[in-house]
Amino acid sequence: MSGLKSEAWLDKARSGGRASRTRHAWVPRVLSAGLLALIAGFLTAGPAGADAVRDNEWALGAVQAPDAWATSRGEGVTVAVLDSGVDAVHPDLVGQVTTGPDLVGGGARPGGPHWGVHGTAMAAIIAGHGHGAGGRDGVLGVAPAARILSVRVTLENDDPVRNLPADRQSAAGLKTGNPIEQGIRYAADHGAHVINMSFGEAATSSTRVAEIDTAVQYAIAHGVVLVASTGNDAQTSNEAEYPAAFPGVIAVAATDRAGLRASFSTHQWTTTVAAPGVGVVEARAGGGYLVGDGTSPAAALVSGVAALVRSRFPKLSPAQVRDVLERTAARPAAGYTEDVGWGVVQAAAALRMAATLAPEPAAPEPTAGRSHLLGDGGPPRVGLRALDVRQLIISLALLPLGGLCLTGAVLLVCLGRRRPSCSQNGAP
């Protein structure tokens, strides 16, 4: 799991304003006085700080979440957060999280510094319900009535176990196998309607990629919408990352407040849509809040929008949900671009369009015994059964007539050649 990378997030609350460095590039920013007051409010954990949290959730408006809540708040939908774990007792998530298996290991435990920081942030963006009287305080997610299924499949970026040599990983408690593949299958088999994957890596193993791709197609066939971040390496390698690059996965880029691609957001052919990824307010494991930058929060926002759609229209296929998000996004003037795909997702518009669709199967049923390349493997079926009987009878009946016509034409040609001309008989 050492190759997996989650988004670059700025742990302002925990580090007193010093941005923590991660494997993904992060962009230092000058914070406004208002945002500094927001962070100071986080530390107090009082009503004023909570109000500042809600007031600075600008990303919700950018994706039309408040406009969509009159139609859907994510009721009845489970979003699987495949990540580093989720703090199930955070005030903004309590009662909403089901904790699944830890598929990566490594020794980190709930409450520790290397467990659930990133995953809790993503879960709150998707489905935070706030706290206090009427839920007015704290983080409100895009789909505040949705449930979270937490499946731990990756380490925190700063977990020292991540960089251990291979011969020491087993002793440190890291599990063998392919946790991403296992996590996708677990989520699909345990009621997930949407899977959020705010992480990625460049393809390094064809076997590993094939395993995850097979799991992705398994989940899609079971009606699950899969969302992943495109990556934060635009200023370095800008490589396409998986699972965002798998067919059927909604790959999400990050935008700034102007709706333009964030400078760190990977721009590749994989990009499907975009969402805010700069200055996104997140819940912090153990209490408090974070201000995050990256394609990870962008993916979480899109997973929340997908949850709204699946809640209101549960029979739509994953392909239909993806199509709705693409067709209703606030797109750039140039149409599709690798920077932001089809544009920034718009929840209310997506719900309106979804209402016009007739549900389709999650995936076409495969034909038994048929290869995509070589047919069904049987001998070619050639014979009278392959012909129209009436056409066959008519063709046979016309054969003699055709023969007579041909014979007559030949005789006429021959006679014409043998008949003497007038000049040959001495005529003037």
C-alpha cells in the first residue's frame, strides 16, 4: 500500500497554521483574516467556531447542494468511504457510520494520530449532519441524510509504516493482498450505493490493476456508482492515476472558487467532472475541523451529489448517474476539457434531469459462451437455413429464363457478324 497517495490537505487546526507535507504536491496560500478567524474558532469548539464552519462551506453552494435538499438529502443511501478509516464518534458523524473491516493493517488504531484523519474528512464532506440544536453547528455534508460505510484500505500519508521496506511490513502488521480490490467488493456486497475513493496511484503492476478493474466492473454490475479523485500531481508528473482511470469510474478534478482547475489538479483524459478542491471545510478525526485542498475533497463532493441522485432515483444505473452529472455540469465555454472534464457538478440540475429518465439495467447481460473477439467458438453455420426460402425458389425458377436470354444474345451477335454489308454486294 505504500504506493497509494491521498490528497494534499492543510491541517491548520492541528498544526497551528503550518501545512503538513504529503506525497501529493500542495499549494501554499495566503489566508484571509476571515479564514484565520475561522481556524481560531475551530480550536475553541464553541458556538462561534461552529458558526464559522457553516458560514465557510462555500463548496456546498458551488455544487447546488442547498438547492437540491428540497428534493433529496440522501435518505436511504449508503456511501462507502474507502480510505484510512472514519471517526464514528465525531459530533458531525455520530450515529451515521458503520465501520467495516480494516483491510490494510499497519498497527494504527482509532483515536491514534495515524488513523482516520483523511477518511473522516471525506466522510464529513459527503454526509456530515452537523450537531447542536437542529444540527446548526459543524460540518454539513452534501448528502446529510446518507449513511457512511467505512472500509479502511490505505494508510495516512504520514504513517511511518508506509515507508517501511517490504521485508519489515509484515512485522509491522501490514496485511497482504489487494485491499482496494477487496474493499470495492466488500462495499458492493454490503449495501453500498456509492463508493468514494479519494486516493490514487499510477499503474505499477498489471496484475494489481487488473484485479482492481475486475472489482470495479463487479461493483458497477451490482448497481454501485464509483467516484475517484484524478490526483494532485499536475505540477510534477501529471500522470493518469487509478482507480480514476478505470472504465465506469467518475474521475473528479479540483477547481478553485472561480471554477477553474486548481493548479495542483491532475489534468488527463481520465477527467469526468470537477468540484471545488480549494479551501474545503472538513471534520477532523478526534474533534475539530480542517481546511483542505486537493482532488480528494472534490471527489467526496461528487460522491455526495451522486448520493442525492441515487436517493431520489434508486433504480438509475451507474452509467445513467454518471451521464446525468456530466450533462448537467456547469461546463466551460469550450465544452469538454481535460482540466475539468464536463465541468463542475450541479446537484439540483442533476436531480431535475434524472427525473426525466427511465431506469436502465446496471450492465448488459453477457451472452453465455461468447467471446468478444472470436464469436461463440462453434463451426460456421452455412446452409439453406441461412437463406430466405422464397428467394431461393424464385432464383431457381429464373435460371432457365436467364439461360435462354443469354443464348439469344450470343446468337444475335454471331449472326450480326456473318451478314454481308451492302457495300460488299456492289450497291451504291
